[in-house]
Amino acid sequence: MQLLVDLGARSYPIHIASGALARAGSLIAPCLAAPQALIIADATVAALHGATLRQSLAAAGIHAELVAFPPGERSKTLDTAAQLWDACARHRLGRDGAILALGGGVAGDLAGFVAACWMRGVRFVQAPTTLLAMVDSAVGGKTGIDIPAGKNLIGAFCQPVAVICDPAVLTTLDERNYRAGLAEVIKYGVIRDAALLAWLEGQAEAVSARDPEAIAHIVHESCRIKAWYVACDEREEGLRAELNLGHTFGHALEAESGYQGLLHGEAVAIGMRLACVLARSLGVLADPDLPARLDALLTRFGLPLRYPATDPALIERLVARTALDKKARGGRVRFVLPVRAGQVTLLPVADQAAIAAAFREGCQ
Ligand SMILES: NC(=O)c1ccc[n+]([C@@H]2O[C@H](COP(=O)([O-])OP(=O)(O)OC[C@H]3O[C@@H](n4cnc5c(N)ncnc54)[C@H](O)[C@@H]3O)[C@@H](O)[C@H]2O)c1
């Protein structure tokens, strides 16, 4: 299966196929300017899947070195980026060389940022290995790093020249990270595609059991929807912000957990519920059945419905954190709110009491 992210002269393919990693060399060779690449992966993914990618590049005549960093969000820093730029220099990666991200969203965001800055930008390829990265972060060109003031505050748009999604690599992914990725798939159903939401409800067992056809379907549908948003609004000046359903609440919860207690997808799961609560209290929710459907689906996929903490000052801190959201304009936080299955609206919300009430519903 192949999709295209339509960005005119910068359009790029998304290859989705079991075994695609072993064919990555021949798939990406036409997108490169020279047969030289640096693979950036975290140490876990490098050990599991690095050799497959290297062999496929070698078979296509592409000379590749691999550089690994310690796994986890804690590596998404300027320090790691600086070490990776040193690696680019050490391996003499030229202006016509390419950087390949092999891994989850951390590797993709970090390697993309390194690629955007090395020699003012070199070609970049995404080979996602988590469900979250396949359905979300590998497509769309957002890259970046974290600083103590916040997550993803430093970054660059850097569209890849190709995305290689091999659902077979998900067989080594742990259950919790797999389920966290499903939250983003549910998100696409809620924001844009009622049929996808209904399909997930009908096929929940196959999805949970990681049935290969079910995985290929959710990766394809998610990438199709994401590619559509990116083609409509590459720089998130309007419509693309709809992809942030659940993220304003979710980012506040993630920050509160010190980026350790909750995975990104888990925070998005809780955040989508809270968006329903806020939508209902503001009179925006047109379909009263949607919150119960969402809860049922999140529960079937083993995702959390609430943040497990009730410290009295917590709600105040969470509301304050939403004000730092990158979507805030003129002091008002813009929330993506569900209207009905497949439709959301972007609304500036000044009613702090309503935001606090939503957070109260989502903490236990
Ligand atoms: N750029 C975007 O548009 C965008 C969108 C969503 C999220 N993100 C970012 O993505 C990051 C989260 O990504 P993530 O959830 O993929 O986390 P991650 O990259 O840290 O991967 C999660 C864990 O899974 C392991 N892993 C990855 N693939 C594996 C495999 N096939 N087998 C076994 N283990 C494997 C990794 O080593 C890691 O320990 C966050 O930093 C978030 O900000 C970016």
C-alpha cells in the first residue's frame, strides 16, 4: 500500500507493507541525492531492527552508519542533538547525504531536528517502529526537542522525503506502547472519520490481538487522514490544529506527571474524554452518545480514563498549564472540541471554571 502526502514539489510517499523495512533501500534510493546515510535510532530499536535496515540499504548500494542514543523522552534534548551533529561530522555526512530516523516518535522528532539543522537541512527519511509514530509523528514534518520550560518548544518543520511503515516491526513493541498508539487512531475517528470509529468498535478484538490486517488498516487510514490535514495546512495555521484533539488537556497532564507517569497516547486518551466533558458543558457537543462510545472504546483498548491523582492544588496547576499551550492566542486557550463522531470544532475558551470542572472529572 502506498499513500502520498501532497505538498507539490515536496510531495512524498508513505509505504505501508509488512516487510517494508527489509526493502527500505530500494524504496528510498530514488529519493536520495547521494548513496550516503546516517541512521539515528535509540539503543533498543537499533539492537532489534538496525541490522535489517542497514542490510537493505547496503543491498541498494547506500553506505550507511548507525548512531544510537539512550531510549526515552529524556534523550529529546539539545545535548543529544549536539552529540548527533558531532556524529554527522565524524561520518562526514555531506550536504547531499540523508538522515534516517529508525524508531518511535522520540527518534523521529530528534533525528528530524538534527536533519533540519545539519548543513541547513539535509534529506530526511522516517522509518517509524512504534504504532504512535506510524499513525502520527512520522508524517507531517513536525520535529523538535524538549527544554526545561516545556516539551517540543524548540523545533523545525522538516518534511521527510519518504516514510517506511513496516507493521511487522510492531511484533517486538511492548503492550503498553502499542495501546498508547491506539489512542491516536481513535482520535482520527473522532475528528474526521465516523466510519473509522465504527470500524474500531467492530474490530476491537482483532486490533487488540495485533492482527496484521487490522494493523495495516489502522495505519493506512490514520496516515490517509493525517496526510490530508498536512496537505491542507502544512504549517498548522488553521485546520491542522484539529489533530490536537485531547492534546491541550493531555499536555498539561503529561507535564504534571513529569513526562514519566503517563505515555503521550495515554495522556491523549484522558484528554479526549475531557474535551468531551468541556464540549458538553459549553453546549458544543451535538451527539450525546459520543462520550459513552469513547469511554467504551478506550476501556476495550486498556487505555486510562482518568489521571490517578487528587492533590487539592492539582486542578489549579493543570488549568495554569493549559495557558502555556502552543495553540493559545491573545491569552485565550483554543480547545479542539468534539461535535459528533467525525466532526470537531476549534474554540477559544476563556471560562476557566469550565476548564477546571473538566479536569476535576478527569482526575481520581
Ligand atoms: N512530530 C509529531 O508530529 C509528533 C506527534 C506525536 C508525538 N510526537 C512525539 O513522539 C514522542 C513519543 O513517541 P513514542 O511513543 O513512539 O515513544 P518512543 O520513541 O520513546 O518509543 C517508546 C519506546 O518503545 C521502544 N520501541 C520503539 N519501537 C520499538 C519496537 N518496534 N520494538 C520494541 N521496542 C520499541 C523505544 O525504545 C522506547 O523505549 C514524544 O516525544 C512526542 O512528543 C511527535
